[in-house]
Amino acid sequence: MNLLTSMRYLVALNEHRHFARAAQACHITQPALSNALKALEDEFGAVIVRRGRSFAGFTPEGGQVLATALAMLRAEEGLRQELSVSAGALRGQLRMAAVPTAMPMLTRFAAMLRQRHPGIMPVVLSMSSAEIETGLEDLSLDLALGYSARLPQRGPRLQSWLQYQEHYYLLCRDTQCDSRPFAFGADIAWSEVAALPLCLLTPDMHNRKVIDEAFAAVQSEVQPAMETNSVLSLVMAVAESIPGDGVAMVTVLPGAMVATVRHMPGLIARPLRSPELVTPIGFMTQQGMAPTRALLAALELQDDDEWRVQCLRHAGALKE
């Protein structure tokens, strides 16, 4: 049995939570995956995986083995990157994640990192805040972009670097002419927005909690016209609405998302005020973790002036 390979299969199962999808990700058959995991259990003399008609999680002993597997694979990746630098060119993987509304900025960051270090292969994932925090703590993620104000809830294990202060906008259709270029409209109060046919993220998502708190601050109750866990659906719900029909949906988006639709005609973004909601967005890693060479390159880039210009241009309080 190849211990490192079996550990890799175990990590894949943890990521996909499904035997067939984990096997597919590892480019092996499902029976081969099951046999490798059984051999791992025999090696350690403990049941690692709870099995039913489908994957049912890990046993307490399995959780210990998984933690070791994640540490082993991270150490292996770190060693490969060190050796690549010794050979003359940094090569390796960097696993990054962002909350859905910050994905445009993380994608820009990954492209800039890849441009500066062609040997780095960024893996860019969209995750909830809770998934990100867990991924950073168990070492399945190297770096993440999200709501840094949440970190005190997790204790001292995570550290952050502020990237930008996110501002919020009402995105709606242009009722006068749907072929006009995208434009920024007049400010609008949260209390005015509460009565509109809103498409919002589902209540389990942190961005929705932030927005609900803004409405609560002005004592406004919201009954969404539509809910989704997809930020793309938020945009499409507005873009595909028929302007002027009285039921055309609108949505609330942070600046990083508004920046991605500035090329779309017939849309208007109105800054939300009273109160002016601002949320800090930062890069996060695990505190005290020995960084890989790829992570060091990313941390250097996040403090670079060229990247900071991108943050000012594509997130926060957008300029016309």
C-alpha cells in the first residue's frame, strides 16, 4: 500500500463527501478507492469511514487520520515547491477560496499571481464563510478572501490582511431605456429598498445576514421576491427582468459584484445609504502555519501596489 496515495484518496473523500465523485477526482474507479481506504483501515487497525448506503462521514479515529493526511499532503506540496525553487523555477499548487460575492476579486488576484509566477497553479474555489474557516484550520486551504470581521469568533488560529472595505448597491433595470450603457444612479435609502421585489441570497449565507442587519437597523422587514445561493442568479434575475412591468426584480450587490456587470447595458447601480453599510474584506490564512513558497508569493502580491490599485478599481466604493 502506498500510504501517501491512500491519504490523498481520504482527503478527496473529505472534499467531495461522495465515493463516486472522490474516485472520479482521483482518476480511479470507485472499487479501487474503496479498496485503498479499507487497506488504510487495516494498516491503522481502526475504522476510518462510516459507511451506509452512501458516505456517512468519518469516525473519531477517521478524523485523526484525516488531520494527519492533510498535514502530510501539505508537507509534501511544500517540499515539492522548495525543490522546484532549488531547480530554478517555483512550481506548485495554491488552494484558495472566497465567499461568493468576493469571487471576482479572488479570480483577478489568481490571474495576477499566475502572471508573475507562471509555475504556480491556483485552485480557486467558492465557499461559504464557515467552509472557508474550517478549510483554513484543517489545512485543506492555503489562503482565502472573505469577511475578516468574523475571525474573532474563531479564536486566534486565523490571521487576516485587510484588502478593501466593501460598499453596497441596489442593482436594477433602466426603466427609461434598456439599451443605454450601464450607469450609476442616485443614492437610495435602505428603507426605500425594503418594499421592492428583491432577489436575495439565502438566509444561511453571511452576505444575507449582513443585508438583513442593514434592513433591521432601519426597522424594515423584507419579504424577498426570490432567494438563491448563487450570485450569478442575483445578477440574472435583474438582467432578465422586463423594465417597467411593475414586478421587475432588483437586488443588493457589493461593489466587487457590481464591477463585473459594468459592461451590461440597461442596468443601473444605486449606492445604498442611511445607513452606509461597509464590511471589511481580507485575505486569511492559518496563524503560525509554515507557509509554502506559493503562499509566500501570494502574501507578497496582496501587499503590492499594483494589486491595491485593482482593489480600488473593482471593489468597495466604485468610481464612475
